[in-house]
Amino acid sequence: MYPILNIVKVITPAAIAFFIGIAITPLVTHYLYKYKAWKKKGGKVGLDGKPTTVRDQIHAEKDVGTPRMGGIIVWASALITIFGFFALARLLPESSFTKLDFLSRNQTWLPLFTLVAGAFVGFVDDLLEIKGSRDYRAGGMSLRKRLLIVGVISAAVGWWLYMKLEVVSIGIPFLSDLHVGALIVPIFMFVTLCIYAGGIIDGIDGLSGGVFAAMFSSYSAIAFYHNQINLAAFCAMIVGALLAFVWFNIPPARFYMTETGMMGLTLTLATIAFMTDTLGDGIGVSVLPIIAFPLVITVASVVLQIFSKRLRGKKLFRVAPLHHHFEAVGWPSYKVAMRYWVISVIFAFLGLIVALIATPLP
């Protein structure tokens, strides 16, 4: 049904990105520890401006002494992989590398842009966090500024989807496409901001890497099913890079992913959801809440906690987001992470099943 070359083209970048990640981690780790790339003071400040007391009792000591910027492993591995194949295809035009090159304008330029843009902004935020910027109590950019930047980037990507790629509708499972016209831009911005908010799942050793690997794996399969081979290869490459990160992030973590990883990954995930939607004659956006269920419950737990404190005068959870609640009630961090991995894989499969049976074979 599918040429074997397409399968090789998808799985090869995953393997290459993984081994590149494994290879560069010792060097990256050396410099992160050499320059003490961690917060100078443990603890966080909640959305209400008050210290997160319960969370800090569990993690404050780890905040100091464990480097940030572990996301470098993810995006550096990905960039070396994709541009490596691109360069080899140009240097050796008669070789098989021309068939393995997956950098293309219609499928991978946009998610590559969001990965790079998000990684850069996140890198700057991490630097400010490390240096203890006065811009925010805990260092780094304020939440408002980060949301503004994500909003600007997502507006640009949404405009590109609408004006350049002519995306004007959203696929609805088992029904006709929902025509939204120019509203695709604010819809994309809203979805992106929601996914970015879910980035707070990066709070336990190994948690975020495994969760995002499951989500990108699902979208790689969706893209492959609809013959978006280059996009499928791009998603698989991200999975390989994430698995390299997880290899070194299994408790005790060697470093944390933080903003330089989370901003790039969340922006890219939202972009890929729209790229695998009507643009590829598939269902990508409607299944995003299923595939990204761990992010959904993470954001929902924070929202419910805020409303509970304001309306009932007491907390709904011991601490929000939800994964820290499980730690607060006695679950070891590794147990929380691994159970989240299991849930992530299950919902990634569920979302994939819906996406595949809701659309005909191309």
C-alpha cells in the first residue's frame, strides 16, 4: 500500500535524531554545569502572585543545582538532522539522500519555523531566569510577555495558513468540514495558546519528554496515512530527539527542558495539528484534545483550582497542576511520570484511531 521508501524516509530521521541527541548531550551537559545554568533561588510564584508553598516543599531543592535549557538537546538534534539530510542531498545529488531529504516548503517549513522561533524565545527566557532578571519575581520573562510573544508568533503562522496555504476550514470527524474562512487565524491563535499553557507539564523528571513523544508519534502516523511523508518524517524526527532527551532525563534528571524546549514544542504541535487537518485532507485539529489529553487535564486542573479558591474559598487539589497534586499525596515522582506516559500513549492511540477511521484512505 505504501512504498517501502516512504517508511524508511519517516523512521530514518527518528533514529538519526536520537543518536545525535545521545552524542551531543555530554557536551551540552558539560557547559550547562560549567556555567551553572540553573535558578539561583528555588521556588516558584503562582498565577495569584503568591509562592507555591506545597510545590516548593517537593521541588525547591531540585530547582537549584539542576541545569535548565535541556530543550537544547531536542531542537539541536532536530536541526542537525533536518539540515544534515538537506545538505547531503545537495552535496550528493545522485545518492539516496535526495530521496530522504524531507525539508519542503509545503509541509515542513512552517513547523520548522515554529520550532526555531519558540526555541529562541524560550532560550532567552531561560537565560533571564538563570541570571535572575528583575522582570519577574522568579526571574525570566513575565507570563504576560511570554503569552504576548506566543500570540504574535501564532498570529503570523495563522496568517500564513490562511493566506499562503489557503486553509479556511477545520475537519470534523464523520461530518463535513467546518468552513471558518479568515477565522482560522484567531482559532489557530487560541489553540496555540491553550497548548502552550499545557507546557507547565514540564515539572517532573522525565515527564514532559515522554508525553510529547507520544503526541508527536500520533501525528507522524496521521501525516503518513494521508501521504504527507515529509511532515511525517519531521514528526518522527522530533520523537527521536525527545527520546534522547528522556534517556538523560529519567530520574534523577540531568537537566530540565524548560522554556527553550517547551515553547518550541508546543508551538510546533499546534502547527502540525493544523497541517494534518484539511490541508492534508485529514482530521488533525479535532483530535488534538484527545492526543494532547495530558496537556488538557494539566491546564484544566489549574483553571479548576483557581475557580475553586475564588468561589469556594478552598483548594480543589493539594497543589496544581495535577501532576504535582499526585506528588503531594505521596506518589513518587517516577511513578507519576511513568503513569503519565501510559496515559499519553493510550490517548495518542485513541486520537489516531479517530483521525484514521473518520477520513477515507487517500
